[in-house]
Amino acid sequence: NNLTLPSSTALIARSRSNEADRKLSTEFGEKIDLNNTHVRKFRQYRGFYPTLAGKIVQNAPYKSVEDVLNIPGLSARQKKNLQAHLDDFTVTKTSEVYNAGDDRYNPGVY
């Protein structure tokens, strides 16, 4: 009882991905996405976490990175911090996988 496959049989592998993986393959995976990143990711920038990061998350979505400079109630120091890091940020379409519930405020990372 030998199993013989015809020589013309081709195996096709289909790549699987989900919305989170697709988003990570964009600039979102390299920069802080102002529309999708949670507050804890801003800890790498002095003066951002938690207050300024919270304001950024609360006032999203943004159409451009520069829109973050128009957040109501920013202090001069907060604007200066934002301007110094504009090149570290990006803006992509808001993704439900990163914005469901309050995950941007509390992503459950303990």
C-alpha cells in the first residue's frame, strides 16, 4: 500500500495575517502612531508619560502628525516636547484592534 501522488500536484501555502500584523508591517511598526499607540509607549520620551501621552490619546484621531500641536490646553513646554519629536510619530487610519475598549489607556501590560 504505497501512496503515490501525481507529479503535477502542487502545494500552495497561503499566508495568514490579522489586522494587527498588517498594521505592524506599516510605518506603525517603526514609529509611534498617534491614532493607535497606547499611552505606555510614550514612556520612551521624557516629559510625555503620563500627562501628555494621555492628552494625545484622548484627542485622537489626527489627520496629520502636526495636528497634535493643536491639542487644547497644551503648555508651552508640552508643545516644545511635541515639536522635538514630530519625526518620531506617524498617523495611520484608526484601527479597531488597537482602539477597542480602553486599550489605549490600559493595554493590560503589568
